[in-house]
Amino acid sequence: MKDPVCGMEVDEKAAYRSSYKGKTYAFCSASCKQNFDRNPDRYVK
């Protein structure tokens, strides 16, 4: 699974995850998750 913020490959079971419009996204860090949570439309195509 790819972190939508930085593009890094991450495990689907990553500690940092968010759901948006019925889909779950995984992140490499708390920082990437926070950026996504602030403005998910910026990262979801």
C-alpha cells in the first residue's frame, strides 16, 4: 500500500491509518497522517 502523502510504500497494517469515503489509507508517520486528515481531497485522486 502506498502512503498517499509522501508516496512511500507502507504495510496495510501500519499504525497510522485513516478512512475517507469508505476507503482506508495507511501512512508512514503521524505527520503524513495529520497532513492527510487536514485536507484529504488534496491527496485522493
